[in-house]
Amino acid sequence: MAYQVLARKYRPLRFSDVVGQDHVTRTLQNALEQQRIAHGYIFSGHRGIGKTTIARILASALNCQNAIGSAVRPTPEPCLQCDSCREIRQGNAVDVIEIDAATNRGIDEIRELRDAARYRPSRDLYKIYILDEAHQITDAAFNALLKTLEEPPDHIIFMLATTEPENIPATIRSRCQHFSFHAVKLDDILGQLQKIATDENVLADPAALDLLAEAGDGSMRDALSIMDQAIASAPTVPEGPDKGKPQLSSNEIRDLMGSVPNTVFEEILEYVARNEAAGVLLTANRLLDSGNSPAQLARQFVRYLRNCVLAKIAGLTPESADTELLQISPDERRRAARTAVLFTEEELTRFMQVMLRTFDDLGSRQEQRFHLELGMLKLVHLQRLLPMEQFLAQLPRPTNQSARTIPPPRTAVVPAPQPQRAVLDAMTAVTPPPAQVESRSARTTPVPQTKTPEPPTRADEVQVPEVTIASPFHTHSAARVQSSSSTQGAATDEPSNMSPLAEPGVSTPPDASTGLNFHLPQVSVGPQVPPVHASAQEPIVLPEADPEATVPASSAEAPPSAPRAAEAAELQAAAVEALFAAKSHNAAAEQLEETTWTLGDGELRIQTSLSRQMMATIFRPDVEAILKGTLRSKGFTGTKVTFLAGTPEQKQTGPKKPRTGSAQAKALEHPTVQAAQRLFNAEVTNVFDLRRD
């Protein structure tokens, strides 16, 4: 008789002989005993795990000529003695047709099958069709089989074996009972190999059988095929009681499979842990000079790293290395546990990603040796990188909005004549009511004020705090609302350029994303005074105004646009705050701070200094949606919003020339400041006079 390979010689003939598929064999035996036979079955799973074998055993059990419970057949297992069982085992049964669907995949073959299915079996109880590699049948052929599979004759049973069940149409899967086969566990494969080695009179080391079981990768047929090859290449015992028997060793099996021992990869990762690139390259050079394939080394290295990752996740130690996650020998588990102790889970994951990418590159590169060495060097370099979590932990944490510090406002005592009552009423109209001030108290931090010596107060003196807006990009001067005598007019040394976020009488904390500090003014009436920067602890007393000066009649009435300007400023402040709260629109919020808002009848005009292209880029639809939501929350439903592009004159406007004799002018004349301007190509936007007497 011709030689049979181990995979065919030891092919299971009963359900009890199948290894690792207890959930399938138990269900089928119960169905046979209860006579709950389906007309269609789908067996899916990994290659070489018993799909077609169980289909044949089921066919033998269905067509067995001995009834279940008889003396010859006490269980649902086939008797293996009747003519039907013998013919199925030999592969020449008339009523059991096994079709290779990979070659008979067209619609014509399926039509022939459908026509033949109408006829009853010649001798047995059922006519059984076993379609191997059923996923390769074409869609048209499946459609031709669909009606027959849905309502088959009572004597027809279909069995479809496939490794890709997802490629079978859902209409076919829904009409069949689907059994998903599991990969065979390492211990089950190892036990079967030991039994076969004993039956075949083969002397095998435990390490050699472990290698064969791992090489099977969950497939019993693959493990038996490699074992058959290893027995053929193994040397025989020259003398002794075991003379002439093949002897399997781990080294010979590694040479046969073209693999290297995992101790090499353990050594490489120890060099990586010690940050020794030279040791990594020397080990790789020794492996490559021995004739090992770079692709094979990379594949085996990835598998070893995978074992290390699982050992790290399972918390294995060299003393306790037992887990279901790792289907490898106990020695290999301990080795993976020793390596896992050297690294963190994140580092091992990054190592595996690098080697997977290296393995992919080797398939399309010419110089495979160089790419393998480069991939191993990357493992050393990854040890020198600072983890992102550690880098972020070293960054300064942003303070909460409620904990931001607010520098105290610098005040100046301005003596002024007794203003008329009408002027006071008109000028204080821009101050928001107390309810609005209190509504923003959640983000306002009170700052203790330093007491300073107060000069004798008079009834005609009012406090005018300075407004300073310090930004990384620009600085605006203080906004003052003052009245002057008819001889002095309304001219000021600095233009009024108050931030739209500035609500009168309210201190706004600095924003972490823009660095803006706001000190908002109280509205006062007094003579025109130039802006003076001084220390917060040192008030500046300005010369008294002429008591005979009178307020011009033109200022006795409130500006008609003052209430609308206050509403526009409040809307602008709320919109900017809403954009900053969104956290993804900081650029739009910063640009919106620099705009000028004008509120008219049913329309809000926002004057910007940007071009139309930049406006379309910054003020996107999502920004406009937040802006309109703010308007609705403030009661301006239906208000039209219009963005106005800036003019070339606005874009060319630069910082104004400082006043002669001011602190800013003196600072600009200082040699150190001039040197810094030349070195950094910078400009001075604000100067604070912190000199003390």
C-alpha cells in the first residue's frame, strides 16, 4: 500500500476523534439523537481544523445503515462497519457527492447540481452535497442555488465548508445552520502530536514537539504536515534499543523551518533596554550572515513582540507564567515574561508597530538587509524619546478663569468743576445696571486694593481710572469720556479706542488664550488731561481746573447714540466670551475683539480691518452661528449681521507717535530699547512708569 501522510492517515473518523471542536460535535450528536436534521449546514473557520472532516463524519452518521441505539451503533457515532460508512470513508459513495467549489464555481455546474438534486438517492437515506471552499462560488451560481436551498426535497442535505463565511451571500447564510469552528489550542495539538509520535515510533524531544505545535498556529493539519517533513529529515538512532527510530530535535526543526530561537530576540530586546545600538546591530549581522531571510526574521520578531505584549497585559512574571492568552510552550511564556518586565506596555506596542511596518517594507524594497537593520535601530531610538504624557505633564497648567489675577487699576485724581446735572445723567447712561455687573461676577475676581494717601477731597473731584488693554499683538490706550471748557474743546492727546469687551465699571479677568487684561473705566466729567502711566500705589494729582470754566451748551444733552453703543459693547463682549468658551474659535474671538460694532435698526454692522478673503476664512458659518445665538439670547432676534471689510488705510495704520516728554517718548530714546528694537525688529506699544519717589 502506498504511503499516506500523517494528516490523512490520522484523519478522524468519529466525532470523538475530532480535537478542539467540542461545541460543534456535541451539537451535531444531539441533533442526530433527536432527529432534528437541517437541510443546510455551513462550517466555517481556520484552515486545517476539521471542517470537511466533520462534514464527512456527519454524512456517515446520517446514512449509516445501523440505527442509533442498536448493538452495533449505541451512540449517534457512525458504526464504520456498514457499506455506506466504508464507501464514504474511501470517497466513492454514490449518494455523498463532494464538490470542489473552487473549480466548479460557475452557474452551469450549479444548474447541473440543481437538476440532479431532484432525483432520490440510489441506496442511502439522504443525498448529501459537500461543497468545499464554498465562498468561491459566484453570485450568479448562488442565486441559482437559492431556491433549491430554501425549499429542498426531503432527501437533500447541503454542507458548505468555507474559510471566508462573510463572502457567502446573506440569503444563503440565513437558510443554513452556521457552525463557527475554533482554532485548535496549543495543548490539544501538543497532545495529538505526542500520541502520533508514539504510534509512529518516533523519538521526539518535548522542545521539538513544542516547536511543531507552535508552527501549526492553531491548525492541526499544518502541525501534522510539518511533523511529517521533520520525521523524513530526522536522523535515526545508530545503536541501542531504539536503533533505527527517527529522532526529532529542536535545532533540526528550526533549520527545517528556517527560523531562529527566540533567545536571539530576547537578547536583542535586552540590548534595546540598555540603549546599546552596537549590540543590536551585531546580533542582526550574525543572523543575516548565517543565511536567515530578513523577512522571516522580521515575521518571527513580530510574533515574539506580540507574545511580550500579551505577557505584559496578563501581568506574567518569570515565576508565574500561566495564561490562556499565550498559546505557546511554558518555556516561551517565561521568556516573554522576562522581556516584558524590561519595558512598559506602551513601549512594547510601539516596538511591534515599528516591526510590523518594517515587515511590510521588506516586501517592496530591494535592500532588505538595510531596512531590517534600520527597523531594529528604531527600537533603540524609541527608548530615547520622551513620552508625550510626560512632556505634557511638564507644561505649565493654565489657571482657572476664576483664579486669574487682575492687576489693580491705576487711578488719577482729576479736579473738575461742578458739572451740570444733565451732563452727569447723559454721561452715566453708558454704565450698565447693577444686575448686568453682578451677572458677570462668576468670572470676575476681586483684587485687594492698596490703600494710598488720599488728598483732601472736594465735591468737584471725580475718580478717572485708566484703561489698559495689554495684548500679545497690540495695546490700546485708555478710553476716557470727559467734557472740557468751551475754550479747550473736546480734543484729546490720545484717541478713544476702548475694547468692545470693556463694560463700564466692571473689571474683566485676563483671558488665558489671548493674554488680555482689562481695567474698565468709570465715566467722569472733567477737564482734558493727557494719559499718564504711573505706579498703582502712587496716585497722580493733576492741576485743578479753572473754577470759572463752564460746560458748553452743546454737551448738556446726552449723545443720541450712547445707549446703542452700550448695547453694542455688551453684545460684543458676550459674543467674544461665547467664542472663547467654544475653545476652537480663539482666532475668531481675538479678531472680533478688534472690530467696531454699530447697532442700528434691525442691523448689526461689524467693521473689521480684514480683507474679504480673510473674513471668509476666520468668520466661518459656525462662528456666525455662535454670534447669532448670542444675539438671540440677548433679545435681538431677527437682527441682521453685516461684516464690513477693512480699507487699505485701516491696514496701514500704525502706532501713533508718542507725546513729547511722555514716559513712552523717553523710553523710545533709551539706547537699550533702541538696541532691542533693532535686534528683534520690534516696536514698543505700551510703557508703564513704575518709578517711585
